[in-house]
Amino acid sequence: MSGVSWWRADGRVARGWWVALDGVVAWASAGIAVGGSGYTASLLAGSAVSRAAVAVWFGALLLRRLVPVAALWAGAGATVAVVAAGEPVTNLSLASALPLVVLLRTRPPAAAAALAAPPVLAVLLALSGRPDAPLCCALHAAAAAVGVAARRRDRARRTAAEERARRLLEEERARMARELHDAVGHAVTVMVTHAGAARLGAADGPPQLRATLERIERVGRGAMGDLDRVLGLLEPLPPPAPLETALRALLADLPPRLAVTLELPSPAMELTAARTELLHHAVREALTNTLKHSTATAATVRLRRTRHALRLTVTDNGRPVQDTSLPSSGRGLAWARRRAAALGGALTAGPGPGGWRLEVELPWP
């Protein structure tokens, strides 16, 4: 995903029927007078300023879920223009309140405050001293409260979803470990026991038979050891180490032929276990593929937080080589893509400027 703008559309809250409902709200609001003037908004009556403002207000309400920043600024600008022209104020003149809800819900607090303060203050100042000023203040305050509450609710839902995914993964690991232990473990143990008993019983038999039975027993015991290690991997995992610690440990184990530059934000960000695991896995997979399938001598691991996203990029300076002695199943990147999608983000990988590039982008916060 490319750069994210404060003015971008918000697909997270822009559902078709919600946008249609906003259109109904805008149409109904046009017929409600504010301040006891009895004046209602219309595209067919009033001055040019008033008619243009009606179109802007209606558009701001209709598109507030798609482009909340533009809707807020446009609606507030139309209100200020109407007041400056001495025209009556209508219910649509408060079209800056509803976009404020979406803006505060979908933007980080600092960015939302910086974007919302100028237009909202302009509307409040323009309407100060008028009969509808208290209603305007109350509506904007209520909109701000609803937006902040919705943002907190969305964040709590994402956290709960990540926790549910983590629990399901641990339960699946435990189930697989039990099945492997009960079925495969028992079968291999019986095979090893019978092979050992046969070898002891054939002490006076042909040397070739004894060697074969000994080999079966040895391979079976090795398989039991491998099974124990697999079962250990499938047990519930402990909480992951902080991302910076895990990445520095990963880089310390790389061969000296690949020089890796690590660029992390300061101070370090607090990440959930699911995000830490995904980002660490993505870096490990990218660098492993670089070592196995390219001529790269340098790579860069960069983690950045934008206004609405957390972006990890891994780039190298190599060109691909075909090495059949080091096959790749592609399962690592496939897993990372699925995990990124489950967390509301995306993973892309492919040729970049001068080498290979992997990018993971997750919503933030």
C-alpha cells in the first residue's frame, strides 16, 4: 500500500446502506428550520450563496463516511459563507457536526484534533451571538463524544478479535499435539519396542538381519525425538519478546555476507502479541529468502508509523538467482499474508528498486 493521506476515503465505515441513510438524513434535515426563522434550505429558492451552500451541505452529509475531512471542512466553510452573507441559518448549516463523528472515529487523536479544530471553531465563532448558537455547540460536542467513543469501541473490538485469534491458534496447536502424541507417538513407540525385542531375539541370527533390526530401532528412536520436538512447537507459545529484541537477535544469527540495517521508531511502540509475531515472522521470511534466492549483500528493515497505519518494509540490493538445492515452498509468505489480512492489513512482496521488497501494512492504532 502506498502513502496514506489525512484526506483519504474511509472504507472501514463507508458501507453502502449507511451512505444511503446519510442521504435520507440530509434530505430530511433540509426541511427543518433552525433558530425560529422558519427558513428551510432549498436549491430552488434564495440567493446564489444560499443555494450553493445547500448543495455543499447536502454533499457533506452524504459523503461524510467516504471523505470525512473534506466533508467537515466543506460543510463548515459553507456555514461561515452563509453567515457572512447575512443569509438565514438552516438545519443543514450544522453539516459539520456529523462528519466530525467519522473524523474522530477514524483518525488518531492528535491528527483528528488538528484537522477538526479550525473548521469547528470557525462555525462556532460565526454563529456566536445568534439564537441557534447553543444548539450548534451542543451538536458539535455530542458529535465529538460519539466519535471518540466509537474509536475506543473499534479499538477494543480489534483487540478482542486478536485475542480470540490467539486463543483459537493455541487451542488448535494443543489439539494437534494431543492427536500426534496419542496416535503417531503410540505407533512409533510400539514399532521401536518390537524392533528392539526382535533384535535381542535374533542374537544368534544372521548379522544382516540384526543390522536391519538395529537400523529400524535407531530410525524409530530418532523419529520419536523428532516427534517430541514437533510436539514442543505445537504447545501454547509464551508471550513473544519485544519486537526490537526479537529482531536484533534474528540479525545477530545472519551470516556476515549480508549486512542488514535496522530502522525502528524511537521510542519503541507497544505492539500486541499478534502484531509482534507477524512482523517478526515477515522479517525472518524476507531475509531468509534473500539469503537463499538472491545475490544481495545488504538489506534494510524499516518500521514506520504513519497517521493511520503501521508499515514494515524489508528491501535488499540483490538480484534473484535460481538455486534448486535450496527449494522454497512459499508457505511462510502465505502464512504471513493470511495473518496480515486477519489483522486488517496486507502483505505485498515483489521486485523493487534495485532488489527485492517486502511490505506489511497494518491499521494503526
